[in-house]
Amino acid sequence: MKAKSDKKNTKKYNICVVGAGHVGLVAAACFAKLGHAVSCVDSDLRRIKALKNNKMPFYEPDLECLVKKGVKEKNLSFLTSLVEGVRKAQVIFIAVGTPPQKDGSADLSSVENVAQVIAGNLNSYKLIISKSTVPVQTGKKIKETISRYKKSSQNFEVASNPEFLREGKAIYDFFYPDRIVIGVESSTAEHILRDIYSKVDAPIIVTDVNTAELIKHASNSFLATKISFINAVSRICDLAGADISKITQAMGMDKRIGRDFLNAGIGYGGFCFPKDLEAFSYISKKLGYDFDLLKEVKNINEGQRKNFVEKVKERLWIIKNKKIAVLGLAFKPDTDDMRFAPSVDIINFFLKEGAHLTLYDPQAKPEAVKLFSAKGGSASGGKAGRLKFSKGPYEAIKGSDCLCLLTEWGEFKKLNLEKVKRIMRYPLIADGRNFFDKNKVCSLGFEYIGMGMQSDGQSSNTKK
Ligand SMILES: NC(=O)c1ccc[n+]([C@@H]2O[C@H](COP(=O)([O-])OP(=O)(O)OC[C@H]3O[C@@H](n4cnc5c(N)ncnc54)[C@H](O)[C@@H]3O)[C@@H](O)[C@H]2O)c1
């Protein structure tokens, strides 16, 4: 961790983090590492019980070690009682889920629930900070709720401190953020938040609460737009016979554009971009502005999944009874998170067409098993015994007619492609992330499908 000044003594705050999920648990462990006294509360009793037994509820590199250290040093504890967490804290971070509803709006019932409990337990001044991603004006609603239901005359303030961490790199992102955004209503709240983060060396942007909330929605929507933009360009590449990899390389070298989030593929997924885009669209419309651009970003994203399966279908002709190996299920590498993962739609499509699928992911198998079981297929055999999980990539690939790469896990770079070709029934690679070196796989005799990559093998990469 990059300390601003080793000599500087940080004031120790009693912090309660509500929600022990991908954001809450990471934040709780990291605040404990910064030296604060943190209690992390979750309404999921099994989750808290598991955490008390040192069992992590999801895969996140280095998290287990940090949690164990916090607990050992007595800076971190886990609670099921929100009342207890609220009463002993001066600072409360709300990090509960804000899932999408059918109409696209964010379900803020968990946030409201927490606000009500805080209202009933205001035994001292408290600063209540939303870390959950919420639509603009949610802070105002939290404040109204607490004011309405509070039973004491104690003061409180509401603030916003949106989280920008990436799953898979969450600990690093917490300690080395590009910026920390704090939306506050007073210098007291600003002072507390600056104090809490005083050991993290990052620029702090101070705004009002509404602006901080909007920064998060605008940032995620912009990144999703960048991905959809380059995916739309990749469609033109397919049609015109151009190479998206060279286009992104050249565009990315322009400092005004930048190379990040400029990878063509099967599109974005996860718990943030799809729902935040929808929620931003919804709140914009509610406020009186129709953000049509965001609707198109979503359409392009969904179109990429369809485009991918159409490409495979075009090569295999009949999908029924073909054996398809799927490598990568999580919505991105280094996480086991399957929420809104593009792999889910793609797998369901192939299943519907009658294919036999063997799935492999280095971490996401337990989540995938839960997900496909919940959808009515038996995880061990699928609805008609057509969905299997394998323990390793070669087991999945063996005897297959097509290898679909859906998540770019680093371990897939180490695949022995000669062996892969030997054990496949038909050497076809459908690369949903433009992850493999197309020239290499083509020179080994594979047929290659990429996204905007001149899939016939005549890449401009070969033209020196
Ligand atoms: N996952 C990410 O990469 C990420 C990044 C930045 C921001 N966010 C935002 O942070 C928020 C949390 O996301 P997440 O991925 O951590 O979700 P998550 O589903 O992993 O965790 C949410 C946790 O909150 C708990 N919870 C729900 N209601 C509760 C209540 N009333 N009291 C106590 N606990 C309760 C749930 O049991 C769950 O453990 C969301 O608003 C999300 O958009 C997520």
C-alpha cells in the first residue's frame, strides 16, 4: 500500500460497512488495513457465518489474506445485527446490492431498509455514506427517510463515496485508485472522509452528493459506450474485410482516446455495466431527458452475443448434436462472478439449438452450476444431459467440433494448441475475446472465428 506519509497518524474511526459483497467486504477489509475499527454486517446469515469461519463468499485475489489479517489484528469483525453495527459506528458505509428491476430502475429497497434501521438507532452523530451505485438524488431520499423515522435528536449527515473497483483487481483498486470521489454536504463530512482515506495516495474530488452519484453512473455508462463503439466498428470490419486489432492499436495510441476498454468481443457483462446503464437511462428519463445513446449502447452489446453465435452457426451449419467446448464463463477474468455474463446467453443459445456443451472456467464453476440449475437444467447434465462441466480445459476440448473462448483467463494463453488441435474432432476456434494470436492458430491449421478479425485468415497482421 502506498502511504502518503509514514509519519502521519490516521485517526481511527469506528466504521460499519453494510453488505459483505464484492464491494462491502473488500472495503471493510481495506478500511481495517488502513487502521480503522470495522464491523461488516450482512443480512445473509450464512455469509456471515462462513466469514466468521474464514470462508470467503466469492473469489477475489488476495482478499482472504486481508480479511484474515484484519480479524487477527482485531480491526475487522463480522456481524449479523445491523442494529449493533449501526449503534457502535460513527461512520456507516452502505454497500448493499442495488439490482435492476424489470423496468430498468435500480431496486433501492435494501438501501431504504438500512436507512430505516439507522433512523431507529441514531444514538450519536453518524455520517452515512453510500458506496452502492445509486441513481442521482438517492442521497436526498436516504436523508428524508432517516429524518422521517429517527427517534432521537442526534445529528446525522449523508454523503456519497462511489466505488470504482474492478472485480479481480479490487484490492489493488482500493489502495491505488485513479481518484476518490466524495460527495458531501458539510466540511465536517469532508474532513471525516479525507481522514478515513488519508493513507491512500490519490486525488480526492469533492462535490455535492448529487454530483458524486452522477459521476459513478456517467463513468460506467461512458466505459460501456466505449466498448459498444468499438464492437460496432468490429462489425464494419467483418463486413469490409478490415482488422479491428490494428484499428484499436492505432486508435488507442491517440492519447485523447486511450487503449483501455477498446477491445472488440462478445461485449460487457457483470453486476455493474448492464444495470448501471439501465438505471442511468431510467433516471435520466424520469428527470426529463431521454438518453437514447445508452439504449443503442445496450442494443449493440446484446447484438454482439447474437453475432458470435451466428458466426459459429455459419461454420458448423447444424448446431444440433455438435459438441461445443466453452472456455471461460465468468463475466471477466480473475473473478467467479457470473452475473449478467455474456457466456450465459451464448450457452443458452447453443443449448436451445441442441448442442452438447462442456464448460470450463478456472473459478466460476460453482456459480455456473447454481445458475444453470436455477434455470431448470440439471447442472450435472443439463435439461437433456447436454451440459457438462469439466475439471480442466483439455477435458472440455476433447472431441469437440468448436472451441468457444468466452472469458480471457490468463491460463488459456498457456494452452498447448498443437495438443488442442489433436484432440478436437474439428479444429474450429471461435474467439469471443480476440484473445488468441490469429496468425498462430491459423498456421497450426485451425479455422478461426474472431470479432472483426478477418476470420478467413487473411489478416493485415500478416502483411508487413
Ligand atoms: N461488484 C462490483 O464490481 C461493483 C463495483 C462498484 C460498485 N458496485 C456497486 O456496489 C453495490 C454492491 O455491489 P456488490 O457487487 O458488492 O453486490 P453483492 O451482491 O456482491 O453484495 C451485496 C451484499 O449486500 C447484502 N445485503 C443486501 N441487503 C442488505 C441489508 N438490508 N442489510 C445488510 N446486508 C444486505 C447482501 O446479502 C450481499 O451480501 C451495488 O450498488 C453495485 O452496483 C459494485
